[in-house]
Amino acid sequence: ELTRDIAQRFNSVYSDTFVLPEAFIPKVGARLMSLDDPTTKMSKSLPDGCVNLMDAPEVIMKKFKRAATDCETAVKYDKENKAGISNLLTIYCAATGKTLQEAEAEFEGQGYGVFKPAVGEAVVELLRPIREESQRIMDDKAYLESVYQRARRLALKTLSKVQRKVGFVAAK
């Protein structure tokens, strides 16, 4: 969002320079809450309350098993009275593509002991291809070097264009 706003402002003042990123706002899961405190937004500054893309599967599972919930056992979405379980339902739906109603029906009568690990497993599976591909790329030093060189060339070209438009003289 911030990147899009900056690019849009720059383009409106100096003409089209940056490609505007398209916004992606999912129907479910656009705002995830902390696993520790489901009344606050998930933040990387609270490491136990968030899931990082590169967290190991066992770390993710542990975080979901320890996620804050209420003392009831019904898996029902009620943001006002059951913030923790509602947050976990939102995460589960975002990870699986299911609706809230489908998720509630799936876990009806099963309780949190079954539901929380299922949410963790859904997130582990969602992130598995990202972790695996990231590891593959990190292990391929030649590929990383080629991407770096290409990115550097493109960035310098764009930076030169920006400098000309704002009146800076590029260093030689």
C-alpha cells in the first residue's frame, strides 16, 4: 500500500516512471490478529504472536497450539466474544480457501484440541512451497548472483530516470 502510494504520487508529479503495484485485498484474512493477543494486530515485533514465512513447521505448530482462545470449546465465529477462536477461524479460512460457515461445520463438536492443530497444519501446508522454493534459491549461489546483477542494472536505470526527472545530476 505504501509503495503504491509513493509510486502514484511520484508519477503524478513527474510523469509515469514507476509501475503501480496492484492492491490485493482478500475476502477473508486481510487483517490477521496476534496469536498471543487476538485483540491486537499480528506483528513481527511480537514473535510468539505471529507466523513468519520461513518458520519451521514445528515452530508454526507450537504457535498455533499455544494460541490464545477462550475457555469454551465451540468452534464458532464471534469476533466480539470469542476473539481468539474467531482469529483462528479467519486464519484457517485464509489458508484453506474455505468459508467461515464451512470451517465451523467441519469442526462442529470437535473442540479446540482438534481445531488448533488443524489451523497450524493448514498454515504449514500453505507456506511449505514458499519455504522449499526459498531454500532452493538460497542454495543456488550462481542464480542469486545473476538475479542480483539484473536487479542492479534495472535499479540503476530507474534511479537514473528518477534523478533526471527530479533535477539531480547523476554521478559519473
